[in-house]
Amino acid sequence: MTDVKVYNGNQIGGCITVVSSSKAKVMIDFGENLPGAEAADPAFDWEAERVDAVLFTHYHGDHIGRFREIPRSVPLYMGRVTRQVMTTIAEYTKDTKALQILQDDTRVHEIKAAESFAVKDIRITPYLVDHSAFDAYMYLLETPDKTILHTGDFRGHGHRGKSLIEMIDKYIRRRGKRKVDVLLIEGTMLSRLTEKVYSEADMLKDCIRLFQEHRYVFLICSSTNADTLATFYQAAAKNRIKMYAHPYVCEQISHFREAEAEYRKSADKNRGTAGGDHRIYDFKYVYPYAPGKVIPAYGNLKKDMTQEEIMRDEGFCIVIKAEEPYRKWIDRFKDLNPVVVYSMWEGYLNPGHKAYNEKYKAFLDWCGHVQYMHTSGHATAGLLAEVINAVKPTESIYPIHTENAKELERLHIKEELRGKIRYGEKQSWGCEKGNVKK
């Protein structure tokens, strides 16, 4: 008898799913609550639950941030880039415990799109999807009596989201030959229905124009948001402008570049991926920021020049954080009237929002004129409806990773599917400190 429990499904961040069969128990994600969350991270009784494996959908902290707490005996499953990104974070933060876990090949198992594996009597197949994390997966879990699809976080307006519905139909549903009993679907945007969704393709066009008009740009962007970094990189490259960043950011970007060829090959075959143009991640000219470094003459560079001299001559796109140490980076080029672009969620800048970040706001106020260019990492209401209609779950639909689950009923989905939306009748939807709310 298959059982599904969801902890903190009624909030964005820190959502945990546990699927149990007669022989196995598998957890999907074990992350931290988002900044500003009122509730504490839910406790989990590892001794009582006896989990056989933890699957991570991607490397965002609200999905993987508590992996250090997982008992040593529990195997961890994640994508290669997720492992690389998390390892780089641990190295730069000197997190010895995290490094020990991530470097343990006997414990960490790397997954690949459309390659199935088993945890006792549960067969698991990951499918690569478009998200603001480079290496994000849906999981199909097949127990002896149920088939369950957990979407993880996904979207359709990034560089890899063009054929999501086709992938679901061809590989998950197998053109209708395989049924899905239970769908657990993220609903982040259900509480942001009035928010205009800006696609990566549209932002790329706007970025190209930006670099045509302004050759000196500071970009405030997450170091692990591969799509947005790629958008700005490609726009700068089209205008013969190079990208510069802290060595840590350069290392994260190197992971995306190294994986790009393999991901493109997989996408070209459409083997369990959401498709898209993976060549956009071919970061060729990204340099660690070191303005005083002397660059020897080569190619079109007729004489030895410092990095700063080259940047002033050619232009630049410099990736920074909205933090105090980066003020001196901007100050160094103030005479060029550089443009500062904020490409993160604007909720961090809203004093009325629980995720408000006072330091971010102070930094941007200091910058003065700032341009805002950002794409959401989550599915629109329209795409949520398309996914539900494509999956056609036979029994239940459970909204997770959302603060406004009831909005799911208002989506344009078939009436028979609308009647399958559940908010806790058969699952433990929303838990606090490990105590199930029925």
C-alpha cells in the first residue's frame, strides 16, 4: 500500500515529500524555509521514519539546504551539477561537514535524465526540466500499486522549457500507455498571479540592446542562476564585451559550461528533458575580476595591459552581489557612469514582504539608478494547467510549494481533473515540527 506525506507543502520553501511502499521509504528534498518564513524548519524523526533514500530535485537551498542533518546511513541522489555547485559552495564557505558528505562516492549517487534506478521496490526515473537552477528534475516514482509524479520546481519560459509538454507526453505518459495516479505539482506562482512573467528569450533581446547602449554593466544576480548568467553573457558577447566575476562565481559558471555539451546531446535526442538551446551555456570568456593583473600582449592586444585598462577599453559585464564589499568595485569605475542591473526577485526589496532584505535595499539605494531585469524560476498559471492536463492523474492532484493552493481550482483544467485536487484528505498536507496536520 503506497502512502504519500508532504511536510510544509503549504509554503514556498522547505517542502518535504515522503513516498512509502510496502518495502521502501523515499524522501524528495530536504531544504530550508525561505528567508522571512514564520515557521521553523520542520523536525523530522529519522529514527521512526527509517528513510531508505533522499532524492534532491535541484541545488536551491529551500530544497537541499538541510542535507547535513540526514543520517549517514541514508543514500543521497542528485544531479552531477547539483553536486558540483554544492561542493563549490562548501569549499568557499569552508563547510567541512558538507564537503565530507558531498565527496563521499559511497553515499552520493549522481542521477541522469531518463535513467531509472530502484530503491527496493520503488522504481525512480528523473526527468530534466527548465528552472532557474541548471540541473533540476521531476521524479516519476513507480511503486507496486501506484505511479506518482513529483514535479519539483519548473517553468516553461527559460532557455530549456520549450518542449516540456511533449516530454511529459512522450516519456512520462508514453503517449497514453502509462498512467500517473498521483501528481504533486509546485504552485509558487499561484500567489503571484498578477506578476508579469518575463521570459529569458525576451530578456536576452533587451540585454542585447542594453549592451549596445551601455558598455559598462554591473549585474546583481545569483551565482547559481545559470540561465540569467547565460542571458547576460550571450548579450555581452554579441557586443564584443567580456564577463568578469569573483573567482567563486567563475567556478560555478565553469560547472555549467562543462555540462553544456552533455546536456545539449541529451536535449538533441529529447531523452527525458524539457529541450531547448543548451548552446547558450557555452561560456567561453568569463574572467576572475582582478583589475590590477597585467595581461601580456596577444592577438589583437598589441601591448601589455592591466585588466582594468582592457575593461575600460572594451567594456564589461561584472557579476556582483548587493553587498558592502562590492561598493568598491563600482566606485572604481564610477567615472564611466556604469549601469547597475538588478536581476533577482523584487520581493527582497519590498519592505512589506516577509522576505525583505534591508541590506539589498540599502545597497541599491546607494547605487542610485538601477535597472530591473529578472525572470521567474517558476511555472505560470497557464503552464501549471497544461501540465495537469497533460499528466491526467487518475486519482489525485496535490499542490505543493505554494502559499495559495486553492487557486489551483481556478486554472483552466478539465473538470474531471479539477475534482481530483486534494488538500489533505489522503496525504499529510502541511506539517509542523514533524506533527502531521490532518
